[in-house]
Amino acid sequence: MAEKPWDGRFSEKTDRSVEAFSSSIDFDKRLYIYDVEGSIAHCKMLAKQSIISEDEASSLIEGLGSIKREIGRGDFHFDDTLEDIHMHIEGSLGEHAGSASHKLHTARSRNDQISLDVRMYLRSEVLCIAKNLMELRQIIIDLAKKHSDVIMPGYTHLQRAQPVLLSHHLMAYYEMFSRDTERLKEGLKRINVMPLGSAALAGTTYPIDRAYVAELLNFPEISANSIDAVSDRDFIVEFIASASICMMHFSRFSEELILWSSSEFGFIELSDSFATGSSIMPQKKNPDVPELVRGKTGRVYGNLVSVLTTMKSLPLAYNRDMQEDKEPLFDTVDVLKACIDIYAKMLPQLKINKEKMYEASTTGFLNATDFADYLVGRGMPFRKAHSCAGQAVSFALSKNKEIHELTLKELKTFSSLVKKEIFDILTPEQMVNRRETEGGTATGKVAAAIKAAEKNLKEELAQVNKQ
């Protein structure tokens, strides 16, 4: 049984079942790089402030580097009697730095130490996720450009509504993922706050230099309140909330890919390499990848609720309940990165059924609004034009026809304003290209939107690469 740093207060050894129950090393060992980097910065500061000697600092830094390499190689022995990554590294340091290892924890607590580790970890992961999302957005742009001439039905209430360009539809997801990237990057401001020096909750009596540590670890800001610093997990909640919104977008995209790949729609076909079959039905080709992404969305939502529930009634400052923040955080990072990665691989291999999409945009009275707009353009008030178009739809239904399949004579029964040119206006191409408002589906507007998106994305990626 390993010696505990608090043994001086206790007359009995910690029960073995308590050690196993309270251990977090199985999941927080992934923080080892950040724990070592934070400890090296802390060590340098202690030497700078003459709290420890330069020789002691050198010995500690060398030992910390050795431990980091050991863990990286997989040669390090983990033992749940040492609870967490902090105690493992500190415990092992004695073998590398001798008695100097007992001085490393001067002027800090595991409370501010874990906050530092998680902030450094999350900062790194958020930047990685933001870059991955940018790459996915470029893939969406490429897909939109490749299929810029494809017309499909746009939907409301899952009913065919009006024709749109497939590229316009795809760029809607580009906008969603752009907001996700923006939210993640904005969250960095609150992640990038250096808590070390807050100690357990009240600060420390030692003459430390927090600004120096912040500079070494590339933190632009130092926490303003020691109690808040060790008990704050808002930045974790905010990240998982942002991840949940992003997963919602993935789930919506997945739902459409699942529907579109069904025989009822037939708009797309997933590559065989991103689909699976049935164990009993030989004909089946199942959209398992988007289904799994859709399913994992609920898992991330659960992680958000988990952390919110853990934090909702905790008194200040640190409580051991907060150990439960890491598994949902790590899982959210892993799930989100995996979903971005699989989509980045799957989307370029989508097979688009252009003819099927176009055919679907010619049925279901998608041109009813354009018929009404035509009448408005010839002087009829919109509400009356809407009624006339509705009557035309009802009549066409009774004849088992579409509006554009009615004769000019039949259309004139709804309004004498109808002229022969109406048939040119009611084609899918005209319906798409007449919508030239900013953000509309007209070919030129979508092409301009794609061009602007490419330019903005290039600038955004360059900016993130500097961080």
C-alpha cells in the first residue's frame, strides 16, 4: 500500500476498497503530458523565486522529463493506490530526483493542479477539433461545387416545398459547422485562464510569481479569485454544450443521409465502404455510419447533463464530486473527433442521383408559390394570389396532374391575369434562379456564397494555425 501525502493526520491506513473506489488513474492518466508541463513551469517559478534552489529545480525538471518519456513509451507502472496522475508522477519523481521531489508540491494543491491540467488538455483538444471542423467544412464546399447544377426538392415539415440547389442545401450545413467552430474558438477565452497559484482555495503564503507561470504555459489570463479558480468547471460545461450543438448538427445531417439513401427517396447512395449489410437479408445496405453518429449524439447530451448535475449543488470550493467531470469530458472529446473524422472520410464518396432529385422537384406542386408570385407580379394582392394558387392545386389534384401540366385555358379559369409565359416560370430551373435575394438558392448567389466561404475559411485556418 502506497504512502499517502496526508498520512500524518490519520491513524489508520486507507481501506483497499476505498483506494479502488476513489482512484481516477484509469482515465486521468491521459493528462500526463499537461501534468508534467505544468509541474516543470511550477518548478522553474519556484527556483526563480528562490523557494527552491537552481540545482533542485534542474534535478526535478530532468526527472519530470524522464517520467514523461516513460509514460509515452508505455513503460510506466500505474497503481490505483496512488489515486491519480498527480500522485503517480510525484511518487515516481523520488526515483529520479531523490529528496528534491518532496519540494515540488510547494505552493500548490492538487485542486489548482487538476484545473491547470484540464485547461491545458482542453485548450489543445479544442484547437484540434476546430481545425478538423474547418477541414470538414472544406469538404462540404468541395461537394457543393462538384454538384453545383443539381436541383432537388427543399422540404418543410418533411413535405416537398420548393426546388433548391443541392449545393445550397449542403452549404446550410457549412453554416452550422461554421457556427460550431466559432463557438469552440470563443470558448478558448474562458479555457485560457491560468489557475495555478490558487492552491487549495485561499492562495498561498509563498512569494510565487503567477504571471511568470502563465507566460511559460502560454496563458493570456490569470484567475482573479482563488476560490472560483479551484471550483470552476464552467469551461468544461461550456465545451460540452458547444459539442452537443455540433452533434445536433451531425445528427440532422445523418438523418437526411439516412432518409435520402432509402429506396423511398433514392437521392444518394453511400459508398459500400461506409455501409453494412444484414446478417439475414442479403439485399440490405444499411446506413450504419450516419445511424451511429445520430446515436452518439444522445451520448454527448448525456455527458452535458452529467456534468451539470454534478456541479449543480456543490458548495464552494473544491469537492471530490468534481472528479466525475473527466470521464464525460474525455468521452465528449473522443466522440466529437471521431464523428468529424468519419464524416470527412464518408462525404467525398457519396454518390448523388441527380436525375432522381430533379424528378422529385417536378412533382408535389413545388411551383405553387411561384404561380402565386406570378399573379402578384401582375398586380394581384398576395392573399388573393395565394388563394388562386391553392384553387389551382386543388383542381390539378382532381385531374391527377401538376400545375404546369394544366392547359393555359384551365389556368385562366383561376385568373385572367395568367398568360402563356407562366409555363416558363414554373420550371425547376426558373424557380431556383429567380430567387436572387442574398442567401437565396439562385445559381449565381450560391456560387458567390461558396466563393466567399472558401476565402473566409482560408483566412480562418491561417489564424487558428498561429495559436
